[in-house]
Amino acid sequence: MMTRSTGGCYTCKRRKKKCDETKPRCVRCIQSGRECEGYAPLEGDSRGIRRRTKSGLGQTAKSVSQHGPFDSPSSLKESSRLKSSTSPNTSDQQSSSSSLGPPSDLRPRFFQPAQPSSTEDIDSFPPPETIWNSDIFPMNSTLLADELSVDLASEGVNPSSMFFEAPNPVGYYEIMTPSYESTYSEIGDNDLEDDAEGTIQEMCVLPILDPNTPNNALPYVLQSYARWMTLVVFEPSKAIHPLKEIIVNKFMHSPEERSKIIFLSNIIGSLAKTFELGPQGTSFITHLHTEAHQNISSFIADQRVVEREVDMQNVLKALDLMEVILIHRYSGSLLSLVCLMEAAAPLFRRACPEPMDQYVNLPRAIFSPIINIGHFATTDIIISITTGRPMLFRYNVDYPLDILEQIKDGRYGMHWLHGIADQYIVLLARINNISEEYGANVSPKCIAELEDQIREAGTSTERSVDPISTIWRFMVWRCWKLTMQIYLYMVLCRASADDPRVLKLVKAYVQLTETVKPGRSPDAFLYIPMIIVGVSAHRQQDRAVIQQRMLSLQECTKPGSCGHEAMNMLIDLWRRTQAENRPAVWADLRLSALRVARV
């Protein structure tokens, strides 16, 4: 990561970037499309040496908040009763029905995992202990020219600044103890301030003052969301305007909605600084989880009969869970996340436009203009592929004609959040459907058809004003393409981890990740595919690279979090298959999820 500028132009100083100090305008600003604001004037010191004066730009007033960072919504109601105009926040959704016949089972699956032969199988999971493997292996690799179709020269980027020779790790941990301390456990200032695409500036007006001052409460909320987005959103530039509109509408809607959004922004703002929130922060996240369950239960208990379209609109308020689900991903356990998804599943089904006797059309859900519908469906697929659990619903994966037009339009979809191409989400659901229906009896023709669809699936990722962001986003897309092929062979072909096809793909994935320096970007968006590739990794050097990259993320080192449990699921799988002297198969992930996360 580049060091911070101490004598550069005002623009690089504010962005905390290394300035090349070219006069009169620095090259870095010109290449990134920003206006270079020039340099501080030279002034003589006591010895007559001319030095640059300190920049006065970029300074913001400190917050003098009288509330703690985790004031509950009830404590904020009085202070948040601001004068505002009510802005209705309603979204119409086109009703559509597919030509499918009535499915045999339309209820959410609420999967109850098959119980082990005895509770001893789960409870016998050994206490965490560290076992060191001292094998030494090389990890050098190069990126093939045909793997990266980005013209670096045209973007003004030195390719050597992106690629590096990885050190030879001494070995890897078989079991990560809760007391294990990662050297990457804190989110550094560079991660927080690396806003090369101007997300924070676009999201709100700076500087931000006291959040308790009426005129500054909304900018404070937007600032918190913007800082969070730069860490957890794959393409913040695509999310800024729709999310900003949703936040402002909620803020202006009512004092109750306003107090809730301020409460959420406090938690999100704190998570943007560190995922280690302490006892108080954890208690408020627990409150958030409990409140979500209570709202869901209250809505389901309301048995009033209303028209279908009216019910679809009413249910959206209780399904407003995207922030809560994302917060749980980074701070809560996998079990609590699964329980929340299962509780909200009936609401999701009622919010979808398909008649209740038909399957939910997954492409329509993903490309819905109502963000909570698309997010729920995407999260359902992600949980399934990273735990081996069945999806909560069996989906219709056919593309309606109007959705095909929306894909070309590029305004909708969920690719901007996690970096998974929307077509891949639909393909993953299709693979799951086929696996459930046919098991291992899948024809070679079907496999070949799916291979073609994986190769042909595109991505809506656009070139960024920041060329480095363009490079790592392309790399994430390429890693997902390899992951999709691995998932296809492991799930439908019932291939084991030592299958030549799987070995080749895992090696290509590992080599590709090694060509980019470890860091929050892109590793935070490779964390999901790394779980799938980790299950399929047979060679110890491949496993070590995957574990090393996952441990560079704070969410994978925080005990009790989804990422930490996912890491230990892989470690359990590796240790168990090594003890049994056999390659892993996809069913091993399901057992490890039961043993480690109890889901």
C-alpha cells in the first residue's frame, strides 16, 4: 500500500495518497481524473531553509456528540424529532406469474439438518488447539497475459505496483484458537480513507459536524453509511444513489423511522472503524436482532385478510432487513443469521409477485427494484453454497423477457454488493435444483450446457475512475468464474478434491489470487468463493494460501462471527479428511457446518 504524502499536493494530502510532486499539477491527480489543487507555498524556517507550510485543507470539525455511539432508538426519539417534510417511500412492483404448474411443496424449507447418528458425533468436536505443520513450499506465480484483459498502459498504471512475489509461509494452522491474534485484526486508516472513487464525497456533504444538531443529523447518517459502503460494497458508485434515496426517505418519513436509521448508522459507523465492538456494541446488535424477530412475528400474527397487492406492499416494511443481515454477517454467528433468514422467509414469499401456488422466479427477485427482495434471495443462495444447506426455497430459474431487458439496462441486480455476477447466482440455484432432483445421475449433455453458460456469463462491472479498482474487480470476476466451474464439478459431477479438473481449477484460482497484494480489496470480495475453493483444495500449499488470505480479513479472525466460523469449518474439513487419508467431497462441508456452526 502506498505511503501517505507529507509534501505533496493538497488533493493527495486529503486522500492520504503518495504524491509524485510533479509541478504544477501532479500526475496522480491527472491520471485519476481529479483536479489537482496545487501545493502549499514555500516558507523559510529559522535557519533560512524553505519548507512547505502545513495544509489547512481536509480538516473537519470534531463531533461533540452527547450520545454514546450505541444509543437505542427509544433514547433518540426525542432528539430526532426534527422538522421535515414527509416523503412517501413506496415502490410499485409489476405482478407476474410463470407458466409453471403448482409445485408439490411451496412452503419455505426451513431445513432441519439430518441428525447425526448420535449427539456424540457433534459434541465430540475437539476443543480448539493449534497444530503446526512445518512443510515449506514455494508460492511464486505470474499472471498470464490472457487472464487480464485490462489495458494497464492506457490507464497509466505500472503493473509491477499491483503484483508481488509472495513470501514462503512456513506452514498453516490446523485449528485456529479463539485467542489467535491476526496481524490484520484492525481496519487501518488507509482502508477507511481509500476512497479513490469519491464514494464519501458523493454520498454526503463534508465536513460533518455534531450528529445531534438537527441540521447535521442527516449528513451524519449519510457519512456513516458512506464509510461502511467503502468497506463492504463491491461497487459503491452503483449503490450510492439508490441507497441514498432510501436512507433520506426513511429519515424524512417519521420520527420513529428517523430514530431507527440513526441507531443503525451509529452501529454501522462503528463497524466501519473496527469489527470488535465490545460488550456494549454487541448488546445493541443483539437488540437489533431481537427487534427484527419481534417485528416479523408481529406481522405474521396479524391475520387480517387484505388484497394480494396490498399485502405485498405491507410486508415490505417487515422485510426491511438488509442492514440487519449485513451487520450480522460481520458481527454475529452463522446460526443467528440462518435463524433470521428462516424467520423472514414467509415474508419474502409474500412480497414476491408470483401467485402463492407457483415457485418464486429468481431472476425477477434478483432484479427487483425493491432492494430487500433481491438481497434476501441472493443471501439465501450464498448461505446454501457456503454451508451445504438446501436453499430456503426452490426457485424458478427461467428468465422472463422483461428481466432480460433489465440485465442489459444494468440499473438493477445485486452484483454491486458482493461482487457475484447476477447470472452466477441464478446458475448456482439451477445447479442446486438439478442436484436435488437428479443427484449424481446428471447427463453429460446437461453438464456441458452448464459449462457453456458459466463461460458465457458476463459481468456488469464498469471501468472505474481508479484503474486499480478496475483491475481487482476484474480479478474478482475471474475468480468467481473459476469457482463456478469447481462448484459444478464438485456438486453435480460428485467429483472429489483430487479430481484432475478440480486440481487444475484450484491451482489457477490460487495463482490468480497470489498475483494481487493481500488487502481488504479484493480479499473481502473473495471471501465467499474462498470457502468453496477451500473445500476443494487438496494440496496443502493451496490450503495454506486460502487460509492466509482469509486470516488477513478481520471478519475471519473475530470469534463468534460468520467469517471465523467459516474459517474453522474449512479447518475442520481439512483436518478430518487428512486424518481419514482421503480427498474431500462436497458432503464434507455439510458435516463441518454442523460440527462447527451447528447449522
